[in-house]
Amino acid sequence: MLSRIFLATALACLIFFCAPSALAQPPAANQMPSVIQVPAEAQASPHFDATAATNAYLAQIRADKTARSDAYFEGGYWLILWDFLYGAAIALLLLNLRWSARLRDLAERVTRFKLVHTFVYWLQCLVLTSVLIFPLTVYEGYFREHKYGLATQTFGPWMGDQLKGLGVNLMLGGVLVIMLFGVARRLPRTWWIWGAVVTILFSTFTVLIGPVYLWPIFNKVTRLDDPKIVGPILSMARANGIPAQDVYEIDASRQSTRMSANVSGFANTMRITLNDNLLRRGSPEEIQAVMGHEMGHYVMNHIYKGILFDSIETVLMFACLYFGLGWALKRWGEKWQIRGVGDTAVVPLVALLALIFGFVTTPVDNSWTRTQEYEADMYGLNASRQPDGFAQAAIHLGEYRKMNPGPVEEFIFFDHPSGRNRIYAAMRWKAENLKLSAGH
Ligand SMILES: [Zn+2]
């Protein structure tokens, strides 16, 4: 959510000066073992058994590491709830104390020119909510990440990133809010349809410009030129009909110890990016397995399908907004001093309804993403033919994901298959391919 990234000024300065000393001795990273040697049970043999091989891989992880990454990931379940409740409380505060109406009055005093008025309201509302949300943001994004050894930034640079995020939200969010209120004021009956259309086009636009214009605000993105790494990746790309010329690297280690890679953009801006944690700690087999997975996203058009899915969700959300706003404003509009859907003071109510929508659809979103990730896993195994590199990658990702959840837990909370399921899929692939090669 937009509200996640942005951050405050006043409180920030306060904490800015007391925090760094507390973290002079940051906790060590929860590094998972790099399994260079394939465990005996997972080595090719006539008695190869996928389940035994999976268990052998999982047995490489020390119990205390598992406990720590489970605690981190399970804490994330609760954060979904706390984020929702905290955000809802702030929205209700802004409405019931009529702060939102007051911000609107203030903005109207600055200017009668609607467009500028909307932007001024947005600026005030964004800064105020950022300050109010700051305690949760700093716990979630800074202290908790450090506690689990996932963060690499000291407080100053972290705060700098938060302020940059606030700036991005101010500008991009400002443009979107101006367009949406333009629609709501001109089309009182059909605004929800056109509002959804504007939102879809706008978010597609940000997906398009993200890798080229937004990421460099926070990280350095460079073209990878080590032929030992780029050669095999581009070869795999050609074999899979992907017209890639370059592979990119992002210095994610600036913020985090997480290993990751992704496919982003579309048409001419579509590109594959590896983060430097993966490049530094991943074996060549592991990097190839991950690249095969990313190419799966590419070949199976997951970005386009994602945009389509988001579009359907956006239309549904705007339909809910249409009814939700109508219902709530009829009841409490006067009390909150909101004149209608074209009044900027309505923003916290919109945020509240969007929060409810997002909370309810969390398992749907996760299952949609997880399904695509599973597809990319299958594609990646076939493209890279590196089941052991794949298992290694799953173990490394276990530094921030629970390896072995229950099926219901995985369905609700996991946006990727769990580590156990990913390793098992790799070992199943290996078992069946051993049979194939034995048949010759
Ligand atoms: Zn993926």
C-alpha cells in the first residue's frame, strides 16, 4: 500500500537522535547454510526418493535458525492484522475528530483553484498520517528487521529512504488524487467506473516506469558485465525465446540481506534483475535455477496477467467504494462534515474502505501470486535443469520465509510456495528425470 512507504518528519527527527546508539551492535544475520555439497540422500542413485531427499535438505538447517525465521514470518501474520487495525483507527480518528474536514478548510483558504486545493489537502493529509503511522513504520521497517538480522542500514540512511518514499508518494499519489477528484466531481453517477479506469492506467504507468525511474531513487541499478554469470543466463534466455540483451544488478544489500531477483516492466522496458545478495552468496547452479524461474514469469506473461488481475480487483474495489461511500456518507457525512464524494475531506473514508477491501482479499491476492510462483518454479526447473541449485535457493529464501507451514497457513499467508514444497517439487523433478535418463 502507498501508506506503507511514506514517513514522518517531526517524530522522525526525535527518534533520529536517540536510535543509532541502541544498535551499535546489530544482531547477526540469520544466515542459512550454503549447501554446496548435495546431501547423500539427494544424490542421484537407483534408490532416489523425493521425500527422503527433501528431508535431507531440510535437515541441513539448524533448529535455532528455523525457529528464528519461523518467528519472523509468523510475526508477519499478526502485522497484517495490526496494520489493518492501526490504519483503520487513524482513519476513524481523522473522520470523527473532523481533522480531515479541517485540513480541507485549510486547503480551501490557501486556494479556491480546485486542482491546487486537492494537492494541498493531499500534502497535509499525507504528512499527518505519516506522522501518526510512524511508530508502527519504524518498528516494522527498522527495529524488527534489525532484530532478525535482515536489515543492513543504520537509522540515518533508513530515514533518508523513508523521506524519499514520502516524496514519491507526494508526487505520484498527488497526481492520482487530483485525477480521481476531477472524475468524481464531473461524473457523480459513473465516477466509480472511470475512477477504476484512471487508477488502472496510472498503476500500469508506474509499473512501466518503475525499474527505470523509481528504483534508482533508492538503489543503484547497473548492467551486469561478468561474462561468467551473464553468458549462461543469456544463453538460457535465447533457448527460451527471450530477446534479452542485458541482465541487471541492483545493490539491494544497501537495505537488506535478502536474496532475490525479479522480472519487471513490459514491452521494451521488460528486464531481468538480480540482486547483489544473490550474486554474492548464490552458487552458479543456484543463480541459474533462479534465472530459470524468472524467465518462467517472462515467457508465461505473468506481468500482463498480473495487470489484468489487478484491474479486475480495482474495478471490484471501486464498486465497493461506490456503495460503501454512499452508505457511510448518508449516515455520518454530516457529523464528519464531508459534503460528498467530490470533497477532499472524504480521503480517510476512502482509505478506510480500501483497507477493509485489502484485508479481506489478502488470501485471494496471496493465492493468485503463489499460483504464478509455482508455475514459474516448474518452468524454471525445466529451463535450468538445476534441481539442487533450486533446493539451495529455497533454503536461502528460508532466511525470511517459514520453510514448513501447514496447508491452510500456506494457503492464507504465503505468496510463494513454502520452502518445503519448493524443495519437494525440485526433488520430484529430479526423481522423474533420473528415470527418464535411466530408460535410455
Ligand atoms: Zn517469482
